[in-house]
Amino acid sequence: MQPFSVGINLSLLLGTLLISQAALAKADRIVALSPHAVEMLYAIGAGDRIIATTDHADYPEAAKQIPRIGGYHGIQMEKLLALNPDLVVVWGSGNRPEDMDRMRQLGLKLYNSDPKTLEAVADELEELGELTGQTLKAAEQAKQLRDQLAKQRKAHANAAPVKVFYQLWSQPLMTVAEGSWIQQILAVCGGTNVFANAASAYPQVSLENVLLTSPQVILQSQDKGNILGVDWQQWPDIPAVKQHQIYQLNADLLHRAGPRVTLGVKATCDALDKARTAYSQ
């Protein structure tokens, strides 16, 4: 009976070792299917493991050299499979559902990076840290993000409300409402979104409706097409125009759910603080 018992013990030991090795195996060949996921992986020190990504992944500078295998219209599945990745970071809100379903059917290991709140970016940094073995760097980045958000929330907790129109796009004229990513940033900075109660998170609005809301601040992305699409100076009675409170901000810092979002929050808060100063005078 002893040899049989020893055999069982050896089998259990070998099984435990195999499980432990599997648990220790960290993603080394990563396909990141969104610009924000690429930024996250670079932030935690795993950017050099990205073997493919999608269009518009352009930060940091090194990311521009990563091969592309698709974009908004879909993923080139043959190229993805040929790369033999051990982790695919998908984007639940941005990648096509049929592409993600196909990846699951093929047995690829997926991680869905799709943060819905500002703080969730920090959570995902930590989770990606676990998947890549970059736990210390990830924890450091997550703490910095949470600390910076907390700092801005505290600084603006009792700030005077400022009526804001966020110009998401000019033609058609679009803005943001409750449930949008930008709405969370405006809330941190004490901004009152004039279209917060619109029926959808990203509504199309008319110029007439904007005029009726009398925004004190107009925020625009720095995209040239967006800025030139509406000449707000034609309506000098709008408080934001009269008081010269129209600001252009970096859309990548505001629209991407990545670690640079704290820079977008700061830029937004700085703009609203300038407006508060202008109106207080």
C-alpha cells in the first residue's frame, strides 16, 4: 500500500506544481484592441509586450509603431490568430460583439477593458497588473490616479456652480448628458451640464436649445473641424461668449478611459475655475 500512497502523493505534488506554474504564467504576447488599453499597459510597464493593436492607438509615441489589425469596423481575425497571443484585451463598448464572440469560441484568453467610472480606470490598472505580473507598478499608477481624483473632488466640493455646454461635435451639434463619460468629469469640477437631463447620453441638440440654456462656459475638443463648425461669436448675448469663456481641450485626455484622464479632469477644472474667477469679478 505504501508505493500506491507515494504514487498518489507524487501525483498530487506534480498537479500542484503545474497549477502553480499556470498561476504564475503572465501574459507576454498581448493584443490590445483599444487606444485606452494600450495606454494602460504602457502605464504599468507592459507596453513592450503589445504585439498588435487597432487604429488610433497613438500614445505614448512608441505605440505608433505597434502593428494594426483592425479598428472601428472590425478585427482582422486571421492576423490575430497568426500572432498567437496569450492575452487579448478587448473593449466591450468599442469592439464588435461578433468579433469578441469569435475570439471566445477560438479559446483565446480575453480581458474586457471597459471602465464605466473614473475610479474604475484605477481598478483595471491593478487587474492588468495581475495579468502581466506588473502588480507593483500597477498599484503605484492606480494610487496616483485615485489620489489625483480625490484631490480634485475635494478642491471643488463647494465650488460655485457654473453652467457648462460641452460641444462634443459641431455638425451635427452634439453634446453629453447624464450617463456619459464627460458628465463624470464635469461633476468632479463642479460644473452644471446644461443638457444633463437629455434623453440620451450623447444627444444631438439645436443651436436654439443651446441659446436658451445660456451657458456660462463652452468647452470644445481641440479638433479643428469641431472648433470651426460653429462660430459662437455670432451670439454675443450668450454669457460664455460675452465673458470670453470658451475653452478648447485635448479630446484624448477627456474621451479616453485611460490613465491620462486625470490630466483631462485637471484641464476641465482649470477652465471652470477661470470662469468662476471671471464671473466673480
